[in-house]
Amino acid sequence: MNAILYTGAGHTLKFDKSQFGYEGAIALELLEPYLHTNQTVYMDNYCNSPAVAKTLLDYSNYCCGTLRKNKKIVPKPDGLGPWQS
């Protein structure tokens, strides 16, 4: 199991936090040894985002979990769905 200790603003992450959010970038960095292993990662809504899910899929991994739709890095839907009027 991996861990990253928060040491202040001087820590640089391997993944872009503007794309994944700080918590998503940390999650991807912690999962780095397990990438390309075809495993499923179960995530809560704190570190999950469409960008994290897409990146995991690009690395031959999968994710399952909840997603907060009001999170800053979650894109807004383009239009109304068929269930909305």
C-alpha cells in the first residue's frame, strides 16, 4: 500500500492537478504501481471525476464509484436530458 505525506506547497505531483483536481492527482499518483493491471478501482466522490476515470481507462484500468455533479472539474451537461423539460 502506498501513502503520500502532505509536506506543504513544495510537493510536486506527477499528474496535473488543474485537470484532475488535487485529490484526483493524488489518487492517480497512489495508483501508479497498479496501472496497466486491468484492475477495478472503487472510489468515493471525493477523488472521482470524469478525467480520472478516462485516465484510468487509458491505462487499462477501470473505476466504479460515486460522482458529485457540482464539483468544479466536472463538466456541465450540454443540454437537457430526455427526462427533463
